[in-house]
Amino acid sequence: MKRLMGFGVFLFVVSSGLLPRTVFSQSLSSGLGATKLDGLKNFSECQNQALGHHEKLIADRLDAKLAKSDALTTEERDIWAADIRALRQVTPSQPYKAPDAKNPQHYLLGLTNDEQVAINSMHSRFVQEVHLACEQKYGGMTRYSQGADQSGQARYEQGLRDQMQTPIDIASIPVGPLSSPFPKSRAQLAEERRAAQQASRQAAAQQISGCANAAKGLRLSIMADKMQQRLNSAQALSAKERADFEADIRATREAAAKGLDQVAPVDPNNPNRALMRLTPQEQLEVATEFADKYMAQMKDCVKR
């Protein structure tokens, strides 16, 4: 028996109201190779169960979102309610009739991309299930021949089961409120884009500022470690010299903990004493280590 190529896709298009029902019936006739008109009629009517399902899924979602749309005016709520009523009125014998003929798919403005993907996947799976059920009940001309081999039909039905897709449950997506149903002007859209870009730049600047603040004290912390290494290797220091050295290290760590850029001098008469504990080469090593660690820390922070 000849089968239609891409039959599941064809049924999805038909059930969404995108093709006339006459095309649906003619295609079924050709696909079934039918000679028994009663069987063809029953098969066609069985498949028609899918008509209106897509619209009902959309109506249910818009209804749930409308219930959370407290900011809408009465006029705005009425427009969404009219879309929902029109969607619910779709049946196998009554196609969708838009409340506003100039904007027949206005209802799609109430759905996010994720919601549309989920609804389409759920409808596609429903069409596949209906198609299989109708095949099991009416499909295959061999069922009308007593004693005919039914193995081909069985294999075809198994193939339909194997091709069934796992849908995305719309319930897994949080329900948010509906926005105004009135179309926005170009000026409004441009202002929204500008505001979004500004907010994005401000958020990025705040993140960078926060990361920089978190890195404050890093240079002095590295400097204190280098000073401690020098003290540990120092020899022949008097008790006072060692005590002064330790006091400078302590002051440097305290400044680092506070995120300061400079060390408060232990000896006011010698304000640079802590820095002078290191040789020029050691100061260069501190600067190099600080630059490497600062860049790595900033890069890691900005990624979060």
C-alpha cells in the first residue's frame, strides 16, 4: 500500500487549519489507495479529532496568563478574552475565526517563544497519537479482505510508534502575565531597545566594579608575603630590627584586609619603610605577580 511521505507533518498542518479540509480528504484517499468509501470516510473523520487541539492548547495558556495580568486595563483584558473565546470555538467543522480580521494571528503575541515551542510539540505528539489510533481502527485496505496478510499494516503502525516525539510539557514553563495587546509604535520599540541596552551596560559596569572591589588589597597581600619571605631569610637582625620588620608586615596585612591601596606607616618619620623592606627586584616581582593574579581573578569573576 502506498503511504504519504511526511504524513505526520501533513496532519499537523491540516490540524492547525493551514490547509482546507478538502485537501485533507483528497490526500487521505490517495494515501490509502482506498476503494471502499465508507472506510475512507471513517478514517477521515477519525483524523479530524486533531482539528482544534492546537487552538485549545493556546487558549488554555492565554487564559492562565490572563488570570495573572492584574496590570491590564478592562479594554486590554477584553481583547485577550476575545482571542481566547475564538480559539475555544474551533472544532473539526468550524475553523478559527479571528476577532480582528486584519490581525488574524494576534493571539501569538501573548506567547513567548518557549511557550510556542512547547505547545507545538504537544500538538505534534497528539496528532501522531490520533494518526496511530485511526490507523489501528480504519487504516490499511487489507483489513477489508478476509484472510489477507496484515503484517505490512502491523509494521507500519509500529513505525508510527517509533517516530513519536517526546513533547515539552507547557506546565514546565512558568506562567507570566500578558502585556498590552495593542501594537507598539516604532518609537516605543526603539525606546525599549535603548533602555534594555543601557540596563545591560549598567549591569556589566556594576559587575566589573564589584569584581575590582573584590580584588582590592591583593597587591598589598602579595607584598606582605614577599616581606615575610625576606624576613625569614634575614640573618643577624637585632631584636628591635626584627620587631620593626614584623610590625611593617602586620601593618601591610591589615591594609590589605581593609582593601587599601597604601600601608599606614608604623613610623611616621619613615612613611615608606614597609615598601623599602623589598629590593627593586622584589618590588618588580610583586608588581608582576599582582598583574597576573588580578587579571585571572577579574576574568573568573566576570564569568559568573
